[in-house]
Amino acid sequence: MIRHLFLTCLIVLLIVPLAYADSIKVTDIQLEGNERVDGARVRAVLTVRPDTEMTYDDIDRDLQAIFKLGHFDDISAELRDEGNEKVLVFIVHERPLVREIRFEGAKKLTEEKLRPLVTQRAPEIYDPVQVKKSVAALEESYHIEGYYAVKITPQLKTDEQNESLLTFNIEEGSKILIDEISFEGNQALDAKTLASEMMTKKRWIWSWITGRGTYKADQIQYDLDLLTALYYDRGYMDVKIKQPQISMVEDDTLMKLLIEIDEGQQYRTGELRITGDLIKPRKELNGLLTLKEGEIFSRSQLRSSVLALTDLYADQGYANANVVPFTSKDPDELKISLKLDIEQGELIHIEKINISGNTITRDKVLRRELSLIEGDLYSATKIKTSRNRLRNLGFFEEVNVSTSEGSSSDKNELNIEVSEKPTGSFTIGAGYSSVDKLIAQGSITQGNFMGYGLNLKASATLGGASQLYSVGLTDPYFLDTRWSAGFDLYKTERDWTDFSEKATGGALKLGHPLGRFSRGLVTYRYEEKEILDVSDVASDLILEQEGTSVLSSVTGSLQRNTTDYRLDPSRGGITSFSAEYAGLGGTDKFAKFEFSHRHFFPLFWSTVLSVNGDFGYVIKTSDDEVPISEKIFLGGLRSIRGFDTREVGPSDIDPVTGVKSFVGGEKAAFFNLEYFFPINRQYKLKGLFFVDTGNAWRETEAYFTDMRYSAGYGIRWSSPLGPLRFEWGHNLSPRDGEKSSVFEFSIGSFF
């Protein structure tokens, strides 16, 4: 024990002097070399203090702390003897001050888009970490646009005042697009089905406009989720999809993607049970389930089944109903059993309806569109319907509907927040119309006149072949009732090939809703018109009607609109029927019937298929012929494209001159098949392909004989000026005197 005690004391005696030999005490700590950086910022990170013991490790730790400030590229420390005192001096060399940031070589992306991505600021001290982050952000912005070969090199040029110019030299390279998307391991689903589900697409002829074929990493991850969901909907609940393998081809100008898939086994639906709070007979609730025992299991059908039950309860006032699905997977039997447990919660009433954001539109204009009033039972369907009705007004950019707790647990407040958009416009200008040639136009429209929801229209158009003056006002809730009322006044002059026509008239309209989606309208029209300047070679039918006439008619019409969004539908249909009788006084005697239906079908990639059918029939009700202005003429943008306006239908040919006069038909039918696809969603620009067919016939001819056909393409743009429509139609079987193709455009409503 004495020996151990002796050794311990010896070790302590040896170590203590060494420790004191490494300790330093200085009388002052100084800083040299800083010009722009405040010395107080540097001293704030120091741990060493004058007149206290410090070690070289302490000094080294403070050197690292000063470096972490990011303002210096060289730092050192010195011990100096000044008389009988020791001074510790930290010597720093500041990084340059960045005075200006420039971009060289940027052509595909604008400086306005690149500059916000740079985290190095000017004027600020140069920070290589921030410059590195900036380069990464700039490269990512180019990658998003498809420029994967981009190279960005930062260059720093410093002057004698230690101030610098930071330049990002950019070599953009060529845009790299996806040339091929292939799959490996897929047996249940073919490559075409898988590719159609993805948002990422391979390049096509319009990639330079649409950007299709651009590789986006975040979008790829979303695509993998879409593919997984696609397999889940077909019962492959164990599917595994790997990240795509990327390879460059054709001298690194194109990209190929390979996606490996392990599909696993397909599961079917096992036992289905509904438990918990049942407000309907179990058999009725089971009827809402889209999943059926023994059929292939589908996660989307599971989701729709849960939503169907939730909506049922929500429509009965149980706003907080909760349907919890419990699944049990049996890998041996390859079945998934399902139990849906329902908690109905409390019965909820709407205590208060709060409306905000409407600075112009009166509250009553919004409230009259709501399917709920204060005190009603909560109804999810009625809330959804109310939101759609508000959107269809066309007064608001956004309509947000939410609920919040009321004064008690069984009461909710309905909160409606809108963001108004301009509903009026004043335009004046000149242009060119494919029908009227050179035109000058001025118009005033206001869809929400005085904030009362009144629809006011006034316009004047002067063209080389036409003049139009009109004014109209419609109140959709006349005297705060569900009746709509309005009037139109107009005066027109138009020159056709064979004759000229003048008309002055007006109309009174009265309408009322007939159910949730339908509306009835009665219109009285009075018009004084004149047929003049009839060509000598015009048809006898036109020559006989030269002179003045008076129209006095009443029209009854029905319309049913089930579209999801009336300004730009993607699903649902529009059906209309009208019957006009002329003979309530006046000289014109006839009856006219029109029927049309247009339906919209949402397809893949946010595309929409539209099918339209239109039928017309006009008959005389006296010995006089149907007026030429009331006969049915087809051709042009509103019926069969690829033909000039009024070109499709019956015509007479002068036996001497051979001049053709179009005289219109008493019967007509035409059909339009249109396929819409988005070009640029941000600017609300879309394209379409179409096929049209139809004709107009005399009373003695049968429907659907000698059908005419056309096909073409077009662009539609919801521009700030209004809906613009540009379409190229091609006559598939042109006859003598007919054009093989016709380009037309218009501004106004698409439907």
C-alpha cells in the first residue's frame, strides 16, 4: 500500500506542472484586420477573457467560433509581449463584400425568375455556403424546365477595396425530354394502361408549347403513388414499385425511364359487415357499398363506400358522423374482410350563416342561392349544392364553404367566404371577323349590375356587311321572387349574298325554376323587318318575300343543366327544348321547334369529351311561306365548321346564270363530337379536336339524308377580354364552289 501511495503522489507532482505549463494568462485581447465586420460581433463569440487562465485548446476553439461567423477566409492568433504584459491578438482577413450579382448565358429562363433563387445577397459579405446553395437552386429551376445538362459556375472578381462582382456563368445546354417510359415486372396491367395513369409523359409534337416530356422529380414520386393506387384498385395490395432508373440516349439529349414493379398477389373482397349506430336498415346501408363479397378488392371502392355512408349520415343532420373501416388481410385465402364501424354523433342544426368577402355583391344575392337556411338540419349535399350554385353565378374567383362550432355542441355555423372578381367590362375597338369582315365594336356588360345580380348588356357593332345595336337587362330574381324577368331591344342591318335584311324589335322574358336543375322561360318577341336589295338572280323564294313584314310571337322553352361548372363544364349535360308560335298579330305565320342536348364526359389527363346533338323544325301555319329569316341555315362556328355561314342546306340555282342561292331549310339536324385537352392551365388555354356532321332539308325531304361532314382542330382561351375561340374546320367532301377549309374565330360565350 505504501508503494501505491508513493507512485500516486509522484504522478500528481509530474502532471500539475505540465498543466500549468499549457495555461496562459494575458492582460488584453485584441482584434486586427476587420474593416466592415463589427468587432463586437467577433468578441461576442469568444470564451477567453483577459486576466484569466486559458489554454491553447481554448484559443483554438475561439478561432473555430470566429470562422463559423462566415465573414472571414483566414484567421490566426498571436501572443505578443508588450512591455511586461502579454497580449492575445486575433488576426482576421475579411471575405470580400459582394456589391453586384450578375447572370451570364441565361436565355431560356429570365433573370426575374433566377434572381429570387440566389440566397447570397448584395451588398453583403461573400458567403461560399450561400453561393453553393444558390447554384443548387438555379440548377433545380433549370431541371424543372428539362435542362438537365445545365452547368452553373460562380465567378468572383474582387478589386483593391475588397469589393467584388459575383457572376453566375450559365451553360444551359439542350432541353432533355423523356423519349421512352417502360415497365418491367408488370403482368396484370400492360404498359399502355400504366403510362396513361402517370402525369409524366413522353415527348410529343407539341412539347415545345406544352412542356410535355419534361422530367420532374416531385411529379415522378406522385406518379409512383398513382401507379400504386391503380394496383390497389385492382386488388394487388402487396405491390411494390421502385424508383425509376434513368438513362440518357442520343448523346445525352433524350432520357429513358424504366420502372420496375413487383405486383404480388391479387386479393378479393371477403366478409363485409356494417356495425355501430345504424339509422337505416342494414340492408339499405349495404346497398350503398360499391364493394361486393367475392369481387376483386378495390381501395377506391372502399373509399367511395365510406363516403357514401358518411354522406348519408351527413344528409340526415349527423355532421360529425365517423365511418371507420377495419380491414383484415388473409394472405392464404387472398381475401380482405371489411368491417365498417359507424359513430353517428350528435344531430346538428345550422345556427347561423356567415358571409364574408363580398364587397360589391349584396348578401341577399348569395343567400338566395343557398339550399340551406338558418335553423335547418345540417346536410352535406345541400352545402355542396350551395357552393356550386355560388360558383355558377360567375361573380367570384373563389368560393370557400366551411363549418364551425356554434353556441352549443349540437349547432354549427356555416361560413361562406368569397373572393369577388370583375363582372363588368367596357370594350371599344376594331377588328376583323371571318363573317362580317372589317368591324368596329363597342360594348358594356355587367353580370352583377349594382351588386344585385342583374345582367346588363349593351353593344354596338359596325361591320362591312352588318350593323347591330342591342341592349338588354335581366333580373334572375324579379321582385325578390324566384321568377326571372328581362327585356331585350335591338336593331340590325345585314347584307347577305342575295339580299339585305333590316330588323328592329324587342323581347320580354319571364322565367321560373322547375326543380333543382331545370328552368322554364316564356318569351314574347315583336319585330319589324324588311327584305331589300334582292339580287336579280336570287331564288324565287327570296324574291317573293321582298318588302316589309311584322313578327309577333311567343316562345316557351325548357332547359335542364346538370354540368359541374357552367363556365367551363367537365361533366354533366345541358338539355334544351323550345317551341315558338308566330301569329299573335303581325304578318309572319309559322311554328318553330328546337331541341338540343350536349353532354360532357371527363377523361384521362384532365381531358374532356363533349357530344352535342341539335334538331330543328319550322312549319308554316298559313298559306304564306315561312319567312327566309326564320328558316334554318347551317354552317359556321355555331353548327358545322369547315363550311361558310349559311352554306349548308337547301339552295336554288339560277338556270341562266348558274348562281347558287341558299334558301334555308324547314328541317335541320347536326352533331358535334369534341375532344378538349389542356395546353396551359395557368392561362386557361386549351385545345380541341372535333368532328361535325349534319344538314338542313326542305319540308319534302327526310331527316339524315345527304349528311355533310367536317373535322378540324382549334384553340380556346378564357382571356381577360372574354372567351376567345379559334378553329380550323376542314370540309371532308367539298363540292363545287365550296372551300376545302375555313378558319373562324369569335369572342364571347363558348356555348
